[in-house]
Amino acid sequence: MTSCSKTESLIDFTEEDEVLLGEKLALAISEDPDFSIIPSVGNSIPYGYVNSRLNEITSSAALTKSESFTWSITLLDDDTRQAFALPGGNLYVSTGMIFYLTNEDQFSGLLAFLVANVDRSYITERLFFKYGVNGLKSIATSGDDEKLKQIIEDLDLRGNYLVFSRANELASDTLSTSLLAGSGQACNGWGLFMDRALNVQPELISAFSGAHKLDQSRVENINAKSDEIGCDTTVDSGSTSRYQSFRNSLP
């Protein structure tokens, strides 16, 4: 295991490397029978919905890599409550997670948090500590199938290794608020997601909660940040019905 700081690591592991690694991982996921990907072809309504939510978030000026990364979202036909992201901007959300949530603002909060983790390279940083900078560069260029599979297992929470640092998680909490501030969704949407995850059948989402160390103090911090920057925390009257229509459009 190679130990190195984020700053030192990113000198040698460029944004181009992150994109290349993400592309290799996305290809491996598409070829992995353990993942049941809902195709975009024939499912324009659900993909139109999630892409609209993602585009609102990634249009924010608070992002540092909006031009370097190509942001996309893939829906998985999977009853487990999972959501994860790859270096470079590919997000994945399972139907189990989608049906666990109840409104548009919770869902947008989840996307904003994942985008924040990717934009600040926190996901890549966690991988550094297991594979090392040179190891990741080698995987990105060679496309080592076994190592790609291991990374995927970590990222989708089937593995036990990838647990994010609290400092990075708190920074992503704050950034998620800024990303949602101009989106039309409640800017504390990630806090709304966490509040549900912590208080409504938390056993259904324990793997995700454990990896991201969710706790009530973070919800309070997000609400305080929202008050500080004066962004809108209103969940409008159509949030639940629009989200329900999205869920009903899934195959």
C-alpha cells in the first residue's frame, strides 16, 4: 500500500488519468454480468429525468472539473440500495436506491454528493491508498481486468475496503449545498437524503451509510451551511409527484 498526500498524488495522477481510469471501469461494468444496466435506448423518460437533475447540478460554477470530466448517469436494475461514482464523472444508481427515496430533492441531494466526491477527486484519493498512484496509472493504461474488477467491488460497496475519510465527507457535504443552490432543488437535499437514511429503515441502506459514515451531525451542518449562504431549502409541492412519475417510468 502506498501512502501519499492528495496534493502529491494528483501531481502524478492527472485529470486525464482520472478520465481514462473511469472509462476503463465503466467498460468493465458494462461487461460484468453482476450489473444489470437499464439501457438508455427505449427508456428515454427515466433517463431524461435523471439527466435533467444531473445537468442542473453539473452546471454549477462551484465545480472545478466541469470541463475536464464528462458527467453521465447509469441506472441499474438492482434491488439493493446502492449508488456510487467513478473517477471522471460516471455515476451509478440502483432501482433499489431510487425506490427507497421519496422525492426529487432527496434524489438530487444524492447526485450532488456523488458529484462533489468526484469533482474533488476524493474517490480517486481513497483508491490511492490501496493501489498507489503508479498502480492506478497502470490499471488506467493497461486495463488489468482483475484489478478493475476489484476496484468495482470496492466502489459499489460489495467490498469492505473503500470507506471515505470524514474530512472529505464533510467537504463534500458543504460542496453539495453549493451545487444544489442554483438547481431548483432544495439546497439541503443531501441532508434530506441522510435524514431518511438514518431514520427510515436504516438497515436497508446500511452498506452505503457505513461507507460514507452518515450521522445526524452532518445533517445539522448542512442545514447550518444552507442558512449561512441563504439558499432555498423549500421542497416544493410537486417534488414527490414528479419523483413518483419518474419511478413509475422505470422498466
